[in-house]
Amino acid sequence: MYCPKKDIKIGLIILFPLLAILFLFVYGFIAWSLRVSFTDWNGIIPNMDWVGFENYRYLFQSQRFQTDLRNTFYFTLFFIIICIVGGFFLSYLLYAKLKAESLFRTIYLFPLSLSFVVTGVLWRWIFNPEIGLNALLQMIGFKAEFGWFTSTYSIGGFNVALSSLIIAASWQYMGYTMAMFLAGLRSIPDQLIESAKIDGAGEWRIIRSIILPIIKPITFSAMIVLGHVSLKIFDLAYAMTGKGPAFVTDFPGLFMFETTFRGNHYSEGAAISVIMLLLIAVVIVPYLVSTFRSEDV
Amino acid sequence: MKSKTLVPKYIFAVLFVFIFLFPLYVLINNSIKPFADVRISEMWLPAENPSSEGFKEAFSKLGQNLKNSFLLVIPVSLMSIVFGSIIGFIFSKLRFRFSNVLFALIIFGMFIPYQSILIPLVRTLNKIGLYGKLSGLIVTHIIYGLPISTLMFRNYYAKIPDELLEAGMIDGMSLWGAFLKIIIPISMPTMVVVLIWQFTSVWNDFLFAVVITQKPSIQPITVALQNLAGSQVIEWNVQMAGALIAAIPTLIVYIFLGKFFIQGLLSGSVKG
């Protein structure tokens, strides 16, 4: 739009300090963390002696970090699948214009308003091997002795203990994908569905040929958002399970926090955080680039 | 015929209601049990003698932290509105060199894992005397909340026709006069969305809070709850009551202003 030069100038003068602070706190600090990750800072007093990639080499050789990366992979995979499939299913139920739709929607979404700490405290009791779900199953006659998040059992690198965290996180986030899908479904013109019905298309056919293609980009956005939630996961694991026996429920975020702020291994913590940032950048940067490129047109 | 096909959908919908609500049942049911009734395997049985013991105990331990959380989220939410609307307006209506790149750089800031800025953040807050203080946490949340608040306002302002501003400017207002007199008064819906979004996410934050506030007397409720729940000697009725106390403010916001909450949620995926 047209705008006098003077007004643009005022805008930039207001903008400059705000952006300077933000960019300092984001990019300046990231650069600073990167620098720390190449040092030998292992105590309260900063030590900026350059050691190259020593911290990274140490991390990738350490049992704990290898387990963390595996846990992150499996957690992300199952968390995304459950939230997308479950969320789509829920949105499809509500798309049928059920009575009391808004009540259903409110109930499916409410966990999202909670803190991961609340979720963690709550689900830790639910999965408690002595008094949680096991006790409930025993009450109705099953012989349930699952270890849940204390289990050290592992299938092909997937630590079974993670399932407790995956269930709790999915309980919290499934409503989110439901809301996204429902918004997408509601944007489909009614006539399109109606005319397909007149042409004799059944429910499955409509889902496959009309609904799925339309919600594909939403699925992609949902995967990005869920993926970055799970790559950053910290609070939930911290509150619900901690790192667990043999790190079965450990994640890079937890490792970083403990080694930095409990163990004073700053350079190691910085290296973990840089790796976390890179993992997320791989997902987010292409997404942002494609979004802003298409907006320019 | 139509209602017949809907029956299975109702059955599934109700089934999921149970799945989503049973943890809430566990939470409420056990928070109202008295100490005497908190015994192994009784977690699932309904409370026989409802009592406020758990809540009294939890409140005596968390009351101050509840207050801290309010002292934290209120200024952060308000400042997020102020800064978010200004920056969002600039990026929606002014074209200048690199504005798109700058905006993408701002938005990237909301996706970063905060671990990657924590060490410098702690050093910096320490240096300016804000480490270990609630004010340090407030400043931190305002700064890292800028990307999302900016995004929400920009998406809203982008939909406001330029003519509205230009009409004001023809009447002799400057762009910034028009911003204050024309744009701000119609920004209410987005202000509410940002307010609720920041209220909820700052209330629920744990990472910044646990790193920046060490003294129990200034910790927000999430950190205090975690400390309470991490202690083995605290009975679970108190833990559940504590969790419920920590959850109630955001739950109330969600139940009464859910529409705005969902709007904020959906704008979190960059495209408004």
C-alpha cells in the first residue's frame, strides 16, 4: 500500500530496537552456544579453551546420547502416527455434524490447555506399576504386571517404556490434529460431497477421492508442528519418568538440562543443544522457506 | 436412514469421551480423598469420604507459587499484545528491503529448542542482575513470545484492507495515527487470542522457569508442582490436588474462551 517515506522511517525506528533484542536473544545466543560447544567448559567458571569437535565426538560415542537419539526417533514416529490417525478419526466423526458436537470437541481438546508437568504428574500415577492401570486390570480379573515406564525391555531399539510417554503425549495432542483436520474438512464445499453421493460414491470412496487429497497439506503442517514438539520434548519426560533405568525414557532435552544445570558440564550441554537445533532446523527451515516463498506471489 | 448411519459414530465419539476424561476422573477423584483413604489399589475406586484435606495441604504448599504464576503471566501477556501488534502491523503493511527475510527470521525464533539459548541466557540475566528473579523470567518470556504474537497480529492485519488505512491518511492522519485510531480499536479479537495464547503457554512453561528461578518462594506453579510431586513423602491425594490447582486457571480460560484458544492454536502453523 502507499505510505509516506516519513512514516516508514518511523516504523523502522520503532522496529529496530525490538528486532535487535530478539535477534540477539535468538541468533546471538545460538552463536554463543555454538561457541561454547567447542570448548572445555566443565565447571562453574567459564572456560573458553577451544577443543574442536571433542564434545560432539564424546556425545556420539556415549551410550546415553545414542539411546536419546533412538528414543527421540521412536517417540516422534509413534507420537505423530497416533496423533494424525486418531485426530483424523475424531475429526471425521465430528464432521458428520453430530449433536453436541461442540461438547465432544471441547472434551477432545481440553488436555491441550494443560501443562506437560500436570500431564506428567497425573500419568505417572496412572502408569504406576503397583497402583495404576495394572491395579485396575487386576481388579477386573487380569494378571497385569506390566512395567510400563520402568520396563527395560526393548524391541529392535524401541524401549517399551517409551509407550507410556507416547500415550500421555498423544492424549494431550490428539485434539490438536483433530482441530486442524476439522477446520480442513469444514472447508470442503457441501455440494462437492453431495454431488459425489448423487453419482453413487460410497463413504470410503468419498474419503479416498475427496477428503484425503484435500487434507494432505494439513497433514503435512500437523507433522511439522508435532515433530517439533516431540524433538524438543523435555517437561513431560522430566515430570513423568525422568531419564529412567538405563536411560529408557531419556531424551536430548533432558540430558542437556541435567548435564548443564545439575552437572556443570556446560560445553557438553551446549553441544547437545546445537544438535537439537540442527534436528529441528532440518524440519522447520524447508517448511518456512516454502511457506514464505508461496506468500510472495 | 440418516440417523441409522450415525449410530456407530456416536458410539465411537462417546467412547473417546471416556478415554479423554478418565485421567481427569483419576485427578479429581483422588484429590478429594482424605489421607486415611489413600491406600494402594484404591486409586480407581470412587472417593467414599470426600474431603478437602488434600486441597488444603496442596494449597498451603503451592499458594505462593500460584500467585507467582499470575504475577508472571499477566505482564507477559499484556506486553506481548503491545509489541506483537506493533511488529505485526509493520510487517503486514510496510514494504521495505528484506522485510520477508526478516519476518521469516523472526518466525524461526518460535521453533527453536530453548535449550540452544539457555546457557547464554543464564549468563546474560546474571550479568544484568535479573537471574533468579521473577522479573528475569518475565523479560525472558516477553522476548521469546515476540515471534508468535507478531505472527498472530500480522496474519490478522494482512486481512484488513489497505483502503481502511488510506482513508484515514487522506483525512490527514499519519500512518501511526491511523494505526492507533483505526487499527487498534478493531484489533480486539486478535488481542484476545494473543492474550489467551500467552497466558496459557507461559503458565504452562517449565523449562525457563526451572532454569531461571531457584528460590522456592519465587517459583511459578509448574516448578513447585514438580518439586511437590517429586518428593516421595507426599501422599498422592495432595499431588493430585496440586496438579488440579495448577491446571484450573488454564482450564477455566479454555472452557470459557475456547473459541479464541483454538484460533490461536490453528495460527501456530504459520499460515493464518
